[in-house]
Amino acid sequence: MTYIDGFVLAVPTANKQAFIDHARRANSVFMEHGAVRILECWGDDIPDGKLTDFRRAVQAKPDETVVFSWIEWPDKATRDAAMSRLKEVMKSDDRFNPEKNPMPFDGKRMIFGGFSPVVTLEKPQGNKPGDYIWYELLTTDVEAAQKFYAGVLGWTFADSGQAAVDYRIINAGEHSVGGLMAITREMADHGARPTWLGYIAVDDVDASVAAIEKRGGRVLMPAMDIPMVGRIAMVADPHGAPFYVMRPMGKGKSLAFADDCPRPGHCAWNELQTPDQSAAWTFYGELFGWQQDGEMDMGPMGKYQFIRHGTVIGAMMPTTAEMGPPRWNQYFRVENIDAAKAAVEAGGGRIVNGLVEIPGGDFAMNCVDPQGAPFGLVGGRR
């Protein structure tokens, strides 16, 4: 079980860089002896307490900053063994030599101790089945689409490196959130039109495809492997709304759908427009474990029913034939909804409806890009 060594100390504010340099050298020794993570946190908001506080605990002076640090070990046995070895290492390792790596603070006022965690809560390091993990735009003009979305959402694009197809990776800052590719003549002959599609994680693509067909869905593109990426299949629910199922290769968590915090450029909401919400709940609930988490009355339009899968990931809303075929509608977050509206219109897109204020203070709108792909935007006003 994880074991923690914790430290609180006061460092002269003028010695910040010297402290960072010292910590990098000294802490590397702990990492070499089994520590899994070390954090040195420079005080930023240290309030005064009524009886005691961080500053009083280490007798911090007005020109000193409190530093809160900890070392994470895989278990106490590893920590104890490391500490035993370090007693000898400290005698010969220059990283602990006070002349070659002096402490830029008063070590006598440092407080420290070892701790056994009793409650641990943390975000998952990977995606679970039923999570949205990728988004893809199929379009008739990739160059025009790339220019349009760069102007609206600030996305950058990179070649995927696939020799057989022009597949471009959509990046929101440091995170990849989706892909962009052209609709081929063959795809168009089979009815493909510009659209956004979401990818849903599954443990077994082939088993999921079989389960989808058993429940009245259909296969639009058979399961296939993409080297170094994973296995995918394009399917549709019983009412025709298309999406992908995917088992990705590798590890790590996709942030294409921002389930942890609002992230500009990332998908913020997944909305199913369907003529039969009850049937949709049965279909998606049995496949992915999604659950209804409340609803909002839209008057004559019916109920807007929220989807929970760990967090609330979107909603299902009723639709009619006049509103178009059943589909998933993705809403991407922008920092300034008014600036985004202007960018959509300046780039040749159009606003279908909005701006609509939604709970929490954000505003949403539905748009169509210049090639005809519907999408949504959500964000605040400045």
C-alpha cells in the first residue's frame, strides 16, 4: 500500500530558484531508491489561522515562503529499505553534500513525518467501456473544414502518418481530440454526408458489434484494425444514429471529451436526438451501462433526459422527422461564445439556433459548417 513522507518548510522567497535546483538534485536520489513520485509545492495561498497555520508551524518569517512537499512510495517496506540505504549514500553522494548542494533554507525549522493513506480518491488513469474517447469529422472538403474550425475553435491539425489515407489529427492545445477525413466517392455513393461522429470505448469490438445487431442496430463499417491505433467499427443504433465503437491500443486516458473540467476546444456535451427515448435508454443502457440522471421539461418539445456514465456526459432529446434523421450532436467548448458565433458566420457557417443560456451560466448554440456538418458550441460570454 502507498506510503507518504510529508514535509513543510520555510524557504527565503529570494531563494526560490536555488531551492528548485537543490530539490531536483537531492530528490533524484529518492527516485533512484524506489520513490514513485515527489512533489515540491511553492506556497501560493497560505491563510492565517485562528490558533495555528502553516507559517506558524515552521516559524516562517515575512520574507519566507512556505513549501509543502511529499514523497510517494509504493509501500512502507520500500520506504524503510530506502531510508536505511540512504544513510550510507548520504556520506558519499555529492547530491547530499552541504558544500556542493547546500540547503537554501533553515532545515531546523522543517517539520516532517511518514503517513499511511486511509482514504484515496483519484481520477482513473484510463477510459472505461462506455466512455467517449474520440471525435471524427467526415467532410467533402478537408482544407476548407480545417480552415473553418481553426478559426472557430483554435484547433491545430497534424498528419496522422497513415500512408493509405489523408487522415488529419485535430489538436486542442496539447491534447488530440479527434480526426478529420474526406468522404470518398464510394462513401458518398452509399449515402455518406458531412457529419461528426463520436467513438465509444468497448472492451471487445466484435462482441459489441454482435450485441448491437442483436438489439436492432446495424453495421455501417465492419470491424477493422488500424495499426498502432486499435480496432474500430462504425455502427448505428436501431433508429439510425451512427457512431463508432473502439478498443484503443496503448494506455492512458483520452481527454477528447472533457469529463474532468471545462477544456476549450474539447467536446463538452454529447446529445442524442432520437424519436424514441425509451428505446434508446434500453439500447445504450444495456450496451454501455449508461443511466438516466434526471430530466428537464422542454414544454411541447418533451423531456431533455441527462445521461450519466461516471459523470454526466450528455443527454437524450426527442426529435421528429421534420428535425432531420436521428443523430448524435457534439457540443465543443469555446472560451467566448459571442466571438465563436462571429467566427462561424465569418467562416461561411451558419447558426441554426442560439444563443441559449443553459444551467451554470454558459450559452449554447447549434451550427452547421460550410460543408453541411451540424455541430454545437458551448461557452461563456465576456
